[in-house]
Amino acid sequence: MLEHAKGLYVVAQTPFAADGAIDLASVDTLCDFYLQHGASGLTVLGVAGEAGKLSQEESIAVAGRYIQRAQGKPVIVGVSNPGIAQVRDLTARVMDLGAAGVMITPPNGLRTEEELFGYFAAVFQQIGDVPTVLQDFPFSSGTWMSVPSILTLVERHPQIRLLKEEDLPSITKITRLREGQGRRIAILTGNNGMFLPLEMGRGVDGPMSGFSHPEMLSGVYDLYIQSKVEQANDLFDRYLPLLSYENQSQWGVAVRKEILRQRGAISCAAMRTPGPRLTPTDHAEIEFLLNRLRRSLSELR
Amino acid sequence: MLEHAKGLYVVAQTPFAADGAIDLASVDTLCDFYLQHGASGLTVLGVAGEAGKLSQEESIAVAGRYIQRAQGKPVIVGVSNPGIAQVRDLTARVMDLGAAGVMITPPNGLRTEEELFGYFAAVFQQIGDVPTVLQDFPFSSGTWMSVPSILTLVERHPQIRLLKEEDLPSITKITRLREGQGRRIAILTGNNGMFLPLEMGRGVDGPMSGFSHPEMLSGVYDLYIQSKVEQANDLFDRYLPLLSYENQSQWGVAVRKEILRQRGAISCAAMRTPGPRLTPTDHAEIEFLLNRLRRSLSELR
Amino acid sequence: MLEHAKGLYVVAQTPFAADGAIDLASVDTLCDFYLQHGASGLTVLGVAGEAGKLSQEESIAVAGRYIQRAQGKPVIVGVSNPGIAQVRDLTARVMDLGAAGVMITPPNGLRTEEELFGYFAAVFQQIGDVPTVLQDFPFSSGTWMSVPSILTLVERHPQIRLLKEEDLPSITKITRLREGQGRRIAILTGNNGMFLPLEMGRGVDGPMSGFSHPEMLSGVYDLYIQSKVEQANDLFDRYLPLLSYENQSQWGVAVRKEILRQRGAISCAAMRTPGPRLTPTDHAEIEFLLNRLRRSLSELR
Amino acid sequence: MLEHAKGLYVVAQTPFAADGAIDLASVDTLCDFYLQHGASGLTVLGVAGEAGKLSQEESIAVAGRYIQRAQGKPVIVGVSNPGIAQVRDLTARVMDLGAAGVMITPPNGLRTEEELFGYFAAVFQQIGDVPTVLQDFPFSSGTWMSVPSILTLVERHPQIRLLKEEDLPSITKITRLREGQGRRIAILTGNNGMFLPLEMGRGVDGPMSGFSHPEMLSGVYDLYIQSKVEQANDLFDRYLPLLSYENQSQWGVAVRKEILRQRGAISCAAMRTPGPRLTPTDHAEIEFLLNRLRRSLSELR
């Protein structure tokens, strides 16, 4: 089913209380918020979801809560871990809970394509026949996969149903991936959606990214598939200053959570330690950008 | 003088002919183009200027030609090189030719702050009293410098007159640099200008970056220092889709050169091998974005 | 107590069956083997112990079995993990089981000393007052710590009782650490013991490393502290060809496990996938080197 | 001719005076020393030769002097540089001076095998038909090349006549390279010779490395090709403690230069800044190890 994924898959935040505890009640409100703003599916426990700061039991609790709340929409769970045994265990647990699949990025430290292929052979030998999203995010993983390497992985492992593409430039890589492909898989794009309308023109099936205003991501997708290309870009461009502002790695996630809090989607904007904290200057900048966005959207209508 | 730098310092391209030879005639037309579009100074032989692909004699020829043509405006020359003897030689040559100063980024492979400090001690011991731009561009150099480390370097080495800041997030780092500073130096920002109006609000003295439309960079600067903050952002936002499109590392440089060619600033858009080549799809996308920009600017007026 | 550690702390292997399952019976025989060959303590779940390939429950099972079998000798447990919550959970579990302390190396991706200090502040805030071995192994962790940085960490965190030093050159770093130290901690050295007698002369308290012949490591230590420096070196030099042979990262571990199997310490030499497999050529080389070692030792006596 | 290289190719030091100037007179004495101690050829301007600290003119001066003095023996010149134009210029200059070939390692920052192949295609397109040593030294270059990748490069580029192998474990990689090869090239091994006798057994044609006692490297080679395998190892093992001591990256080079000075091969042991300086403790250790070596050799005879 994941190979037919289309539309917005929101990369979901993990809500914490001010003391750093998981805030499961906010998982519910945030999940509702995502679905109300056009999500076709969710991806939980990604890098932007602070997955690396959770214990294994916390990971399972968060994933389970999202799955429970998602009204039957597919929930993909990030299970990347340097240790294959941990990938296997977490995969088994979340598939039992009803996940639609898992997302895996190669670990830091794979040095050649031989090692890359060896890693995924070992992973799939361990996890078995589980629908898998291959994440191509080299700036985070430290492992670069060329187009031929990705196509080789797709060919060798039928478990790979979807590619999350977030290398840069994504657009030229997407074109090469689509031109070179054998078996067709879904491609959704990350990079916080920074190139979404152009990526749609290059043949992707939608965004898989987070944003404080997911209605823009789903809106651009909807306009684009109705062939309203200029309107899709018009909508996108209004949000681009804020989107770019949130596209500043972990600090950008802090901004996103603060805006989600202001919009009532979560109770508390805190990131777990070690993570950035916003200053009064940052807050003033956020307000400035939100005011400009409001004005700009009112002109659009 | 560099410590009083203000306004737009354009990161200049190096023009090549189709066969890969340096095109010095296009250096002249491009230099004129930059100055006509609001440049207060130039920075030549940076990463975006394909400095790494030039021989030493070519580097000197390009730098000399820019200096000659710049109508007395300051020209800063990138001299970064893993070898300190090469830094010293190139520095001596370009200072003789009339450069306003040199720009240096730490080489890949410095592993601790001790090694960072040792490297710059050795560099300044070799090059002597030359006005220097310290470039903080970790995504290219592979060496991260914390705010305390940068301030220590500035304190130890009076040759450092200007910081080119292009870590991310730049905005929070600029605030910390300004709050922590002893001796005041100029700070200009890179990252292709992606956060220019906000960076101005954080206390920088202008952009040091390249763009196919440098009039935007100088325009935003001019509006900002007249306290026309909203108008500065309005202007910036119109160009942001194209700016973001060019902000895709070496591929973005290929786009920039193509647009500079279309605007008559250079004769040929070629990048030297190994470098990206634009496809028909890429060209169509560029035209699409330029058309949208034209429409958007006409609405602004 | 760890700050008074002395002698050989063996970096213990994790024994697997041919099918990749943990072989707990071999943990017992291997633990006995280490103690019979001069171990003062054990370090389990290190890089050479294939810790990264174990699930959390497997890690706890292996650590617990070693602790149970160690006849009251201190057992240090490696708990390094990119996620602090996982460090905290595993630490709590193994301390409950009777571990003497935990060993932590900074994760890959710390880019400045500010981030290094921030990481350990967060770790110690989470794990509380647990005796800790700081592991300085940059070739594995990707994070280089300068001598001043290590001394700062020791000063800030009284939990750090012991340093496992395995940067290169270790000898000059040890001298600088001992000269600069405030509070005295124990220093044991890794790098598979490749520089043990010289490191003893520089002021360390013994080796913390693995070897198929731990009697050499303990023997060199014993001779050295009796001021039999030449004899310590004589003993060391006889084993050096084999030691160097085992000092070839994960492939060297495969060799070590094979020799431990031949010596009856474990039932099966297998490493868990993905890991190297020895070829007939490798086996012949091992036999050649063991024969030479036997002859060389018989001459020594 | 390089494809038939056999025996010891010494990786030559670059001698400096105390003030950091090139000491060309010591190039002569050092070159004589190498030839008297069994060198079949020389490799100059490698990493251990401090190539990265020389200006281009200094590089040419050093290479030229070695070529002039080498009594017709082949001199290979390291020309690795991140910039291909600089590789081309230096190659042309040293080939004019009579070099037997050039040595090239891929630059830091090649991220996929596509980029690796693209880099060498561009290099060979620029330098033309020049006999080339491909250096596989990932710990220095940061670029890992798998066995299939190396074989592909050899197949595509007839200019590659010799491989300098210094990945680890070298022995298993050599076996795979020899088993998989099409066109036969010479393989000489680096890693300071740490695994020389075993590498000979795996099919290499000799060492390409530096050592304060090159007579060991040539001696082991000579014994080995006479099938005196045990004697080759006996000789090797005597020197192994010192060899291992010098095998500590740039600090080991400082040791090597000091011993070469003591042996009368160069006038001054200085390394160029930034480089390590030996302390009195280091000097005492060197003396200790040299005394032990002398005794050990006297027993051998």
C-alpha cells in the first residue's frame, strides 16, 4: 500500500511537557490537528520528531498513541538505529501496534557502496517482509547514496515501497530516479518542503515533511494535482519566508513547536534536552513573520 | 578599513568559456554589472567562484582583473588552501595587486579548538599584517567554530577585520557574536542571503553573497538602513523563490551563471569540469521562475 | 573506587553461537579465562564487544552474566548511545545489577567544545551520581577531545573517575593529561595495548584492552610496577606481531575470537552480522603467527 | 614501467632547516642514504613528506632535486590536490623534470562512487597519458574506495600502473584485489610497513613507505622473494617496536626525522609549522627504543 502513497505525510513532532516528560495528551491534539489540516498519513519518530532522545519504551508509547489516534490513516514509524538488533526489535513492536511501515536511513559510518548494500541486506534479513520507507537524508545520516545505489536497493529489496528523498538538489535527483526506475515506488520529499512545487513537477507523490502550517503542504499538493500549477506556487510562495525560517535544523523545530503551541495543537513547545531554547528576540521575530504571513494570505484571497 | 565594511559585497563568479578557459573579458562585464547593481565591494575566488578549480596563476589573473576593473571599490580575495605556504604565496601576490584583504576559512581536518587556534597562529605568522576576512562556513570547510572560538580568534589576531558568517542558524549566532564581542569587527552574511532581512535586524553590516539579481541584496540593505523594515522584507520575499532555487550548492551556481548570461553579464554560463550541467528541464524551470518573478515585481511597484 | 583502578581491565568479547544468538555459557568460560589470566576487572559492551549489534535486553543479559560470574571483580559496562534517554535507561539497569560503573564516549556529531560540554552536562544530569569511565576514542566516536577539554570535563563532573585513553599518539597525550591534571583520576589505555609499556612509563595505571593473550597485558603491567622495565618490554615485544595483527579494527576482533576459541575460552568464534568472516588464508596466517609466538616465548624463558 | 615496480620505494621526507626553509643539501644526503639502504625507487611529496606545507615552487624544487640525485632510479611525485588544475600543472612540471610518474589520492569530499569515477575521469582528461600511482589511503583522504571501485578505476584508466594500498586491513584487501584483477598492476603497500611480511605473502610487490631504517624494509623484501619467509619475519619482528613507534601519524614523522638526523642522513630534524615538536621525554624514549633495537639486532646475528 505504501507504494501507492499520495499527498501529505506529516513528519510529526513529539510533544513534551516542560519537565521533559512525554505529553501523550498533546499527541492526541496534535494528531487531530494534522488530520484536520490535510494529512493523508503520518511519519513519527523522525529526526525532527526528536526520536534520538527517546528511550525504546518511550518510542513505542509515542508511536502507539499516534497509531491509535490516526483514524485509520497510515502511520510510518522511524526505526533508524546504528544497531540492527534495535532496528529489528523496534520494527517488530510497532508493526504489532499497527504501523503501516517503518522508515530507515543508513547509519553514519558506511564508507562504500559495498558496505551500504551489506547493511541493508542484513537489515532486511532481520526484519523480514515489512513495508519500508528508505530515507535519503545524507546531511543527517552522513551516508550519501547515488541514484544507481538507490535503484539497486529498490531492485534488491521488495520491502522498499517508498523513498523519502531529501538530498540536495532534490529536483535533479528526482528526475534521475524517475527516469532510471524499474519497479515504481512512491517518492515523497523532505527538506521541510522547501522545493515542494518544483518537486511535484519532477514527479513526486507529495511531501513528507513537517511545518507549523501543514495546510500549505496539503494545499500545494491538491492544487498541483488539479494542474493549477501557478496557483500552487502562489500559495507556496506566501508561506516560503516562514517555511525557510523553520528550515534551520533543530532550531527550526523549536520555532515550529512554538507556533504549533500558539495554534493550540500542543500544550507546551519544549524540546527535550539537549535542544535549543528560544529567546525573546526569537519570539519577536516569530511574531513578525506570522503577522506578515497573515497579511500576505489576506491579499491572496 | 574592512572593519568598517557596509552594504553588499558580491561573491563574484569566475566566468569561463565553453572550453573551460578563463574568460577575462567577461570578468570586466560582470564586474561592471555588479557595480551597477549596488555592490559596495567584491569577494572573488570563493567557493561559489569555483576557486578550487583554478591553478595558482589563473587565480592571480582573475583576482588581478577584478581589482583592475573595480573602480577603486574594495576587492577581497579568497586564499583558503590546506597548505599554509600556498596561503602565504597567494596572499602576497594579490595584496601586491591591490586587494583590500584576503578571506580565509579553516581547512578540513582541524579536530579540536587547540588545532584551530594553532592553525590561525601559523597562518598569521606567515602572512603578516594583512586585513583578513574570517569565513565561518562549516558546511563547506568541515570545521565548526563556536562563538567563543571566533571571539578568541578575533581577540588574538588584529588582522581579522571582518567575519563572513554562514553557519546555520546564522541569526542566533550573530546575536551571540554581537553580544559577546570585544573589539568590533564588521559582520557580513553568506548563505546566499537566505536570511538577509532578519540578519540585518540581528546586527550585521550587509550581505556577502552571490545572486543573479544583486539589486535585491543591495536594495534590501538600503531599505533596512533607512528603517524601512517591512519594505525591505517585501522586496526580499518577492525574490525568495528564486534565491532559494539558487541556494542549492554547486548546482545553484550553474543556475546563477545561466541567469547572469541571460542578463548579459557574462558571455557563457559554463562551469568548469567537474561541475553540473543544466538540462532542458532545468532551463524550463528557470524560465518559469523568472516569469513569476517578473510578474511579482510588477505587482510590487 | 574506579579512581583507584589498577592493572588489567580486559575489554571483553561478547560470545555468539553460529546462528548469531548470544552464548551465555561462553560468557562464563570467557570470564573465567580472563580472571585466570590476570584481569583486575572487566569492561563489557565496548566497541570490540560488538555492543552496537545487541538489543537493549541482550545488552542487559550479557552485562548481568559477566557481573554474576566475575567473582566480585569490578565490571564496567559500556552504555554509549546517541540517545541520552537510552544511556540513562541502560545505566540504571546495569547499576542495579551490580556494575562498578559505566563507560561513555561522546556520540558522533558533536561539532564544537560547547556542544561537547553540553552533551556531558545533559548526560550527567540524567544518570546522576554514577561512577563513569570517559572514553577518549576519537577514531570510533568521530569526536576529538583536546587535553584541556578532557580536564574541563573531569573538573566539572566528579562522576568521571577513570579515563580510557585511546587517541593517537596516546603517549604524548598521557603526559599532558598527567601534567595538567587537578583531581587525580585513573587512566587506563586502549588501542589494543599497542603502546602499553611506553604508556606505563608515561603514568597510566594499566591497560583496558582486549587481546587473545591477556596474560601478556597483565604480565607487562606486573613487571612494570616492579620496575622491571626492560623485562616488561621483552615480554611485550614477543607478543607484538600478534598484537599488531589483532589491531585491525573489526577484522582483528574476528581473529581474536578465533584464537580465544582455540584456547578453549569460548565455544564459537562467530561475530554477529554484519561482521567479517575469516578465510582459509586468514586461518593459515593465524597459525603461522601462533607458531612463531610459541617459538619466541620458548626462547624467552 | 611502473607496472613492473618491485622492491622498496621509500616515501621520502622533505628536509627543512630550523627556520623552516627547504634544506636542499639534505635532500642530497637523504637521497643517497635511501639508495644505500636498498631503495629501488622513491616517492616524494607524500603526506609523510609534508607535501601539504609546501608552496608549488617549493614542491617543484624538492621533486627536481630528488630526481637529479636519484642515479636514474624512478622517482614518483605526489601531486594530490583538491583542485584538478593544480594537479595538472604540478604533473606537467614534474614530468618535464623527469619524474617516473605521479601519485594521486582522491580528495576529501567525494561522497559516492559516481563522484569518485567522475573525479578521476576529469583528472585523467586533464593530465593525459602520465604513469600514475593510485593511492588508497582513506584515513588521510577521507574517501573510501571498495575493491570493485578500485578495479573499475584500473580498468577505465590505463594510466594507473601501480596501486599504493594503505587501507586497513590491507591484507584481506590485497587478496581480493589480486583475485579480482583484470590487467595486472603493481601493488606496493603503505601503512608504514606495519604488515609488510604478511602483505608480501598476499601478493604485493614490495613496500612503499618511510622508516628511519629503510634497510629493514628492503631486507624483508629481499628475504621474502628468496622464499626465506621465517627469516623475513625474524628481521621484521626485531624492528617492529620502533616501526610501530614511528607509525603514529605526524608525530611519528617527527620521530623518524630525528633518527634520520642521528644517522647523518639529514642536518636538521625540524618539521615545518604547524607540526609536532619532540620533548625531552620523547627523546629519552627514542634512545631507549634504539638501544633495545641495537641489542636485539646483535642477538639476531
